[in-house]
Amino acid sequence: MDVIWQATLASFSMLMTLDDRLIEVILLSLRVSLTALVIASLIGLPIAACLAFTRFPGRKIILVSFNAMMGLPPVVVGLVVYLLLSRSGPFGVFNLLFTPTAMIIAQVVLVTPIIVSLCRESLESMRREYHDALRSLGATPAQAISVLVWDGRFTLATAHLAGFGRAIAEVGAVMIVGGNIDHVTRVMTTTIALEASKGDLVVALGLGVVLVLLSLTINFLVYGVRSLGEAKVAS
Amino acid sequence: MDVIWQATLASFSMLMTLDDRLIEVILLSLRVSLTALVIASLIGLPIAACLAFTRFPGRKIILVSFNAMMGLPPVVVGLVVYLLLSRSGPFGVFNLLFTPTAMIIAQVVLVTPIIVSLCRESLESMRREYHDALRSLGATPAQAISVLVWDGRFTLATAHLAGFGRAIAEVGAVMIVGGNIDHVTRVMTTTIALEASKGDLVVALGLGVVLVLLSLTINFLVYGVRSLGEAKVAS
Amino acid sequence: MTGASPLPLRLESVGLSRSGKNVLKDVTTTFAVDPPKTVIIGPNGAGKSLLLQVCHGLISADTGIVDWATPQNARALSRAQAMVFQRPILFRRSAVANLILALKIAGFAKSEWRDRADGALERTGLSRHAATPARSLSFGEQQRLALARALVVEPKVLFLDEPTASLDPAAAHLVESLIDEAATSGVKIIMISHDLNQTRRLADEIIFMHRGRIKERAPADQFFTRPENDLAQAFINGELLWRRRRSIFDGALVDDETCSSEDFNKS
Amino acid sequence: MTGASPLPLRLESVGLSRSGKNVLKDVTTTFAVDPPKTVIIGPNGAGKSLLLQVCHGLISADTGIVDWATPQNARALSRAQAMVFQRPILFRRSAVANLILALKIAGFAKSEWRDRADGALERTGLSRHAATPARSLSFGEQQRLALARALVVEPKVLFLDEPTASLDPAAAHLVESLIDEAATSGVKIIMISHDLNQTRRLADEIIFMHRGRIKERAPADQFFTRPENDLAQAFINGELLWRRRRSIFDGALVDDETCSSEDFNKS
Amino acid sequence: VPGGSILNGPNKTTDSFITVASTTSTQNSGLFDHILPKFKATSGISVRVVAVGTGAAIRLAQAGDADVLLVHHQASEEKFVADGFAAKRYPLMHNDFLIVGPASDPADIKGMADSAAALSKIATAKAAFTSRGDESGTHKRERGLWASAGVDPTAYSGAWYRETGSGMGTTLNTSAAMGAYTLSDRGTWLSFANKQNMIALVEGDPRLRNDYGVLLVSETKHPHVKTRLGQIFIDWLLSENGKAAINGYKIKRQALFHTAA
Ligand SMILES: Nc1ncnc2c1ncn2[C@@H]1O[C@H](COP(=O)(O)OP(=O)(O)OP(=O)(O)O)[C@@H](O)[C@H]1O
Ligand SMILES: Nc1ncnc2c1ncn2[C@@H]1O[C@H](COP(=O)(O)OP(=O)(O)OP(=O)(O)O)[C@@H](O)[C@H]1O
Ligand SMILES: [Mg+2]
Ligand SMILES: [Mg+2]
């Protein structure tokens, strides 16, 4: 138990001193996970909107599949991305293995289903409300989707936070495709795993606390923005 | 790329033959993750309902914290549970470390925030609709919550699927607190990680495919039940 | 249910603001068991619905006092009241399940649920819709179901927010007679209506609201024959009100931002 | 917007079922530019709202044909129409933003948005609520905003589902005159109403519905003076309808499961 | 541009680097952190270490995802050469394995010189023993020792014999919490911080010697491999400077790795 207490102290001294290595690792974590989130959102949001707004045969199957893919095992995703990016794989020539790009790709695969499923759920409940009005006004699908996205932006933000949480906390996939190479692909979670395997539990947990604080900060920031915005358009 | 193809074949032959070891691992995975889900639901649903239905100072902070905790890093959770259950830890006397119980505890920690956040979100949107009617009828908090949970059961099911997906796919925490001990605490994800570290990618991926198929099956089952039920009470 | 009526309900200097606007201003009034039927009238946006919700305890006033006479616990107090909202709020269940839920919450014995619910559906003409999901009923049917749900728990005080707005003439009449029946059996009715004919038929006393204030409160016959407030006077002249206001205030009448109701009174 | 009217709209043997019930049965009728104002009346649950939605294209009929005369593309067709729903559906934006969104979707030039929106708010008496979130408006204000949103895009055909149900008498009058104005300028009005006085004032022709069927369609004066269908006759006698039906059918009238309307006609 | 990607990490300005596939034992011991800065200083070449299980490391090298392979299982390394994935195995350094366990020592093996005999005592006592169980170099060595002891521990798998199926550090964490014996390499053991009440019990048996080899991935199998830079790295490791760096890595004044003289 001592260890947990020491780790908390360690995390604070880490945050106080903020040495270059810690900053490097934190920044890489943020860069990788935020980039992955943006890409996942660019891919996932249109898919979610289409699934929410259109009806076609096989839609339900796609929809349930995306739900199931929220539970894709990171290690499996890591292995598949590894095989694709490996020199002997189809995209080997791009030399992406063991780079941050590879980690971003893996996280995009993990985060996209979360964005699709949660955004679809919230867009769909908006759609139930708005559908008749939008149809009646003669909105094109693109117009309708943009209205749904805009008026549902606060719930969509929550979905994105869930996706970001998954990305920043994830270790299995980035470990495999990034290789946890010092100064190149070492992020917070892989550092924690490494320190834990060295038996240095204080450092591992201290970093863990830093990571959790980071998540909390981002969540509170988004929450702040959200409640400022919501106050203006309270329903 | 070959490997992916081989792995798919391997997964089918695994499923065809279904040898005892595979069954053992699958059953343990299901047992651990389903138990964790049930416990997380028993803890999380009442919390979600309270957060959705009551207003008290500090509520928003709790709410955002649960949102942030959806991104708890599994390795960190694993370490903390490890320290708590370790011989020298406060609960060492119970001898739970490296048992399925320890894995369940770790997964409960990971899954509860997901249940709380997603269920709260959906209960809260139900509450916005129902609040005045329930207040007007003079419902006690317990009655109100039971109405919200019952009428929102289909969305709540989705939240539970997301939690289950997280649990069954998770490796970082169960590896640390379970120890991946053969015949005792070896589940699907830890087996996959082990096979991957042996370099046996075909088996690793094959198991991955089995795991994904399992998730898909459960999702489609729940979906089937859900749509049968929804048809009856379409709004 | 059994138990004494919690009336009278006393409001003193009640004020409420929304988005910086004062939507209820200095409302002081009392609702007693007698007269049985009080009808609140007034133009759209006068604050009628908000006042009803403040009385019913759904909204707490920003300033002032809302006070029930009988010192009862909160639960008994809320069980003594029922409300029909302007926009019916029905549960995602069948029509009959909506009624049964209300009975269950109100603490009726399980053995009575089905009979009471069926009786309420019959009285509101919804028997053939018992098993229909409440939310797929037509708007008028929904409004009647909401009324059935309010009546079925046998409240002491019944708040009704335009309960017949979407009803066909026959159904409106049916509802009026149900309201009358309830009042006769001792239920206090506090109701909002836009239909002046209906108000004439039903009301024992009338409250006229405008811009968040109670402008006049009078027994029904007196109100309709000799309203004291000139805005009320204009209002009960029905379509004349519109013309008159238009001619006096040059088209700024429904949206008379330029002339506060105070000005109007002075004029 | 510019463009020719897509009328006449022809319905042939239109049928619709919900949860196994036939809620529209064999509806055959035509809506032409003339007469300008058609009012649909009938008891709650008659299928009026569903019929309007079928006409507007929001629900597709299960059987039969719904056909516009002018072969226009779907988009132009839907832009030529507007509808006010019985339960207003407003966007989670301010009142004025609701109108601007409608203008944007209808393809008006950006430079005109603000002026047109402000004009529509003024005409419906909502200027002082321009910045209020649409969903916190009072019910009557919401209904007027929904009307403003339908009018602002200058449709050729206007579907109105009880647009004055929650309005105070003055506002109802205002809305009636707005409808009249629109009709005069060539907009086809197809409107549902429960208010027989209003129907008398506004309607050029009347459609009477009962139990999913059109029972009678006639010019307004003829309908009110000499209705052919006896159900319609009972209906326009207002409260008499209720008494008469009660006396004949022993209380089973609003919920006359026991006597189909066919029986009624024969009687 | 080596690495090919625009997102190539913080030191994308460094245009020369090589990728080394190695085992967790070398990384966890901290050896690389000690020697790589020295190599970078003399050669200007960065070394990117991907530390995984021995099996996975060999796979990486076979797939052409690493330029240099540095592991500790001689048989696999020789097979790697025989399969044509490398021209030659260079013996690099050695350290040793040791049996560690709880200070209470329930099987009473402390100070024994014969590691196989120690294992049979553990088996007789049915004292908890954690095995890597991951086909790593360490695991293979442990199985060899059991064979010498004439015990088939897998028959007791799940009882007192616990196969953790994970890396050395994780296995040590498990052992510490469980109060179990285990076989560890000295490097990981010395740098391991979560020993709790574990101590070294059996060491010095010649059968516990642990040899590391280094191999350059074949250019003929994988033309893109950075043969020149990889060879520079291997040459430096084998040079006097390299040896001095390896031998100079100490924890608590104890050297972790020894090169051939
Ligand atoms: N959140 C808010 N922001 C701004 N104005 C508000 C808000 N909530 C309510 N209002 C205003 O308060 C006023 C009173 O509303 P209320 O619903 O009580 O009116 P009402 O008398 O019931 O009208 P109606 O006859 O249309 O139902 C309205 O003008 C409404 O716009
Ligand atoms: N999903 C459904 N299941 C069962 N009945 C349905 C369903 N949807 C609609 N109905 C029924 O269809 C009938 C017609 O509904 P509609 O809304 O058109 O009535 P209306 O004439 O507009 O009545 P109102 O005057 O009350 O608005 C109603 O009796 C309604 O209960
Ligand atoms: Mg109101
Ligand atoms: Mg209707």
C-alpha cells in the first residue's frame, strides 16, 4: 500500500520537475492519440451519420458489427497492423513499422468503432426527434446530417472523449506496432508497462497517476467548454 | 499477409475441433468477463441512476471523473489491484492474487466507469423526458429509477455490451493480477499475448479471430433480443 | 386516495426568472377548496403553465413563498395532487400500462390496478386503445390518456393545462363532464384554458394572467359580465381584443414590447 | 420560392396500417389549387394527422397511389410544400435560428435570411423572443414559431395540423388572418381543425373523416347547412353529437368499438 | 529518407539509425541505456531497440523488420543462420541464470551448487515455482534443467508449477507476490526493483551460463536491411570499446554482463 502512496508522491514530483524525458513521452502520447482521434472521427462520424440517417438492407448487420468491434482486442489489432506494415507485408515498402504513424494506424482501428457506435446512437436519437421536421423542410441528406451533428455536438463530444480515453490508455496494440523504442515510439502506457516489468512499481504507478490526471484534465476542459455552450442553447 | 489467411483457417479448425484447452480458455474468459460485467452492473447502474436522477453539489465532478475513468489504463489498474491483493498488501490475507477472482476485480474496476458513464447518459436523456411526469405522480426515487431503467432497458443493453467488449478484450490488467497461469488464470487475451511473444502469429491471430467471433455472436444475440422487445413497445 | 385535502395553497410574492427574464412577477394568491373550479386564462406566454408548475411543485420559485396549509410529508402531498401537462408526457408503454404505473406509484393495492385502469380508459373513451403503445396514439388520444392517468389516482387537487386543446368537440365535452364530476366529488380543479366558451361553462372563478402577473381574479359570472382589468376586458371580447389592440397600438399588440401591460392599465 | 405549384395531388385507394390496425382505409381524393382552403375535420383518432403526413410525403402509404401532377424532382417537390405539425418540432436553437435554418435549407440567398426571418417573427408576434431557445418558448409560442417557419419559405402548398389548438383567442385570430393572406396570394391550404367556428370562418371546402375514411367532402356552406353523412351531421352539431350518440348507443359512442361507422351509416 | 515516414518521431533529423530486435532481459536490465549513448557518440548512428520475447524477436528479424538480432538462445540462433537469415552468429557476451525464491526457502535449496538437484527438491516439496512458459531462452533453459532433474513439472501445471506465459519482469513480479521460486537471468534480477522478500538462492552452476549472440540480418533475404550500419554496430560491440562498455555496466558494483576476454 505504501507503494501507492509513494507513487502518488512520485507522480507529483514528476509533474513538478517535468523533466525532458517525461515531457517527450507525454507529448508523443498526446500526439499519437489525438491524431488517431481526429482521423477516427473523420472516418467514423460520416459513417455514423450515414447509419443514423439512412435505411438500407444490411444496415443492421453493419451496425451490430461496429458495436461488436468496440471490443476488438488491442493485441489482435496490433498483430494485424504489424503484419500489414511488416517488411514482408503488403505495405512494407512504406517503412512504417515502429514509427508513430504505425501507432496512429493501430489506434485509429481501435477508436473508429467506438466513434461510430456511440455517435450513431446519439445521432439516431436526434434523428428520431428531427426527422419529420427535416424531411418536411426538404433537407438534403448532407444538410440533414450537418444539422444533426451541429445540434448534437455536445453528446458527440462525449463519444469522442470515450474514444480518446481508449486511445490514450491503450498499450497492447501500440506496443506491438510501435515497439516501445526509446525516444521514437515510447508513449506513456508503454513506459508504464516497461517500468512495471522492471519491477519499478513506484515509477510505473507514478506515471499511471500522471496519465489519469491528464485524462481528467482533458475531460474537465471539454466539460467546461460543453457547459458554456449548452447554457446558451438549453432545451 | 499469408499469415492472416492462415490464421483465419486456423481459427476455423480450432472451432471445428474445439479441443479441451481451447474450451477451458474460452470458458474462463467468459466466466471472468461476464461475472465482472454483472458485478460492474450491480455497482454501476445504481450509481448511474443516482447521478442521472439527483442533483447535488459535486455531482458534475463525479460525473466527469467517471467519464475520464473510462480511459483508465489497464496496466495501471492491474498494478493497483496487484498491490492491494499482494501478500504484503491490505487484502493479502485473502490470497486472491493470481486467481480468477483477482481478474474479475480488475475488470470490475475497468468496466464500472463505462457502465456508469454510458448508462448515465442514456438514463439522463430518459429523465429529461420523464422527470416532470414522475415527479407529478409522486414517484419515490427508487420508483423513478426503476421506471427509467425499465423503459430504457434497450439502450442500457448497448452500454453493457460496450462494457463486456472492454472486459473480454482486455489483457493488460488480467495479465498482471491473474499472472496468465496455465490452467488457472489463462484467458483468451493472455493466450494471444503469449503466442504473439512466442512469435507464433498464426495461433495468436487464430485465437484473435475466435475472440472476435465470440464478441460478434454475443452482440447479435443481444441485438436479436433487443429488436424482438422493441418491436413490442415501439414509440 | 384517502387523506385530507392539503388545501389551501398559498402563494406569496412568487417570482420566477428564466434566461434573465422575469416570467412570473410578484404572484400572491390562495387556492382554497372553495370554489371547486378555478380557471386560469391569459394570452400565450403569460406564464400560466409556469404558474401551474410552481403550484404543483415541479418548479421552485426564485423568490416568494409557496405553502400548503396541511403540514403533510412531501410524499403524501405530491400524492394528493395530479397534473395533466400541456404537452402530454407518456411512458414508453401501452396505454393501460401507463395507468397501472400511476396506480402502482400512488400505492394502490395490486388487486385494484387492472379494474381501476380499465375503468379510467373506458371513461375517457380509450378502451379499444388499451394495448396500443401510448406514444403512437393520436395527439387527442394522448391528451385523454394523460387525463385518465391523472384521474385514476384520485387526487385531491387536479392541475389541468389546456386538457381539451386537441380534442374534438365531442371528446372535449366528455372531458368537461369528467372534470365536473370530479369537482362535484370534492376534487379541487385548477385549470388553464384558451377556450372562452369552455371557461364560461366550467369556471367557478377566473384568474386572468398577463406578462407573468395575475391581473384579475374574480368569480366567473362577475368576470365575464364586469371585468375590472381593461386587458381582461379586451381579452374576453375574443377576436375583438386583437382588433382593438391593433387599432390602438398600431400592430404591436401581440408582441407589445413597446407598451408594457402597466402602460396598458393606465391607458 | 419560385416555381409552379405541383398541384393537383391525387390519392387513390390509399391504405395505411399500424400494429395490424387499418388506420387509413381506401382514401381516394384530389387536392387542387382551387378551392384555396380545404379543412379536414373529424373526431380524435380519425386518421387526420396520418392522412396529412401521407400527403406531405412523410409517411408512405401501404397501399394505393399518392401522386403529384407536375413531374418535378423530389427536392423541388418537397420545397414547394411546408407543414406545421400538431406537436411542434423545433430545433435546439434560438427562435430566429430555427427560421434561418429553414431558409438555408430552402436555398434562399444568405443576404435575405435575416430580413425574412425577422419579418416572419414579427408577423407571428414573436419578435421579442427571437433570441430565446425555441424549446423554452411557451407551447403557444412554439406553435406560432412552427407556423412562422412554414410560412417563411414561401411554399405553394401549406399543410397545417391544428395550428391554433394552443393559441389564445387573439393569437388564433392573427394566425387565421395569416392563413387567409397566404391563401389569397395563391398558397393552397390543407388544414386540420377541431374548432368548428374557426372552420366556418376559414374553410372553402371541408373533408370529414371518421375511422380512417373520408366520409364526406363538400363546399363549406353546403357542408354546414346540409351535411349528407349523418355522422358528419352529428359531428357539426358539436356537443349535441355527444348527447345524441350517447342516447342512441348507450354510452359507447366516443369509444364505439361495438358499432362500426358502417353500422352507424345504415342506422 | 530512412524510416520513410513524415511522422518519424522526435529525432526525425537523425537520418541514420538501425533497428535491433532483442529480448526483454537485455532491455529490462538497463544494458542498452548504458551502452547505446556511447555507440551513438562514436558512430553517430542511433539504435532503435525493439525488446520482445526471444521467439517474437527472431520472427521480427525473419520478416525483415529488424536489421540486427540480439538474443540468448544459441540453438535458435544457429537455426536462424542455417535458414539463411543471417550469414553468421557472433558470440557477444554472457551472464548467468540463477534460481531465486522466497527468503523463507520452503524447499531448503539455499546455497546448493547443483541447480538440477535444487529443482528436484522444489518438486519434492511441491513448493510453488513460476515458469516463464513462453518459449523464451530462459524458459527453454529451465526446461533443460528440469529434464536433467528427471522431473516433468508440466504434469503439475496449475498446481505448484505455475506457467505465467509472460516476460521475465512480469514473472518476477508474479513470483514475488506468490512467494514462488523461479529461474531468472542475472541482469533482470539485479535491476528488478520489486524483489519484496525474494533472494538469490542457487547460482554459479556452469549449467546456468547464459550466452548472448548477435546476428546481422541477411541482405540476400531482405535487400532493404541496413547491412552497413548494422555491421558497424556489431563491429563496435565486438571491439575493445564495445566490450569495455558492456563490462562497465554495473548495478550495485556488480557487473551484469561479461564479454569473452
Ligand atoms: N428558459 C427560458 N428562456 C426564456 N424565456 C423563457 C424560458 N422559459 C420560459 N420562458 C418564457 O416564459 C413565458 C411564460 O411561459 P409559459 O409556458 O408559462 O406560458 P403560457 O402562459 O403557458 O403560454 P401558452 O398559452 O402558450 O401555453 C413565455 O413567454 C416563455 O417564452
Ligand atoms: N403504431 C400504432 N399502433 C396502433 N395504432 C396507431 C399507431 N399509430 C397510429 N395509430 C392510430 O391511428 C389512429 C389515427 O391517428 P391520427 O394521429 O391520424 O389521428 P388524428 O385524426 O390526427 O387524431 P387527433 O385529432 O387526436 O390528432 C389513432 O387512433 C391512433 O391510435
Ligand atoms: Mg402553457
Ligand atoms: Mg392529429
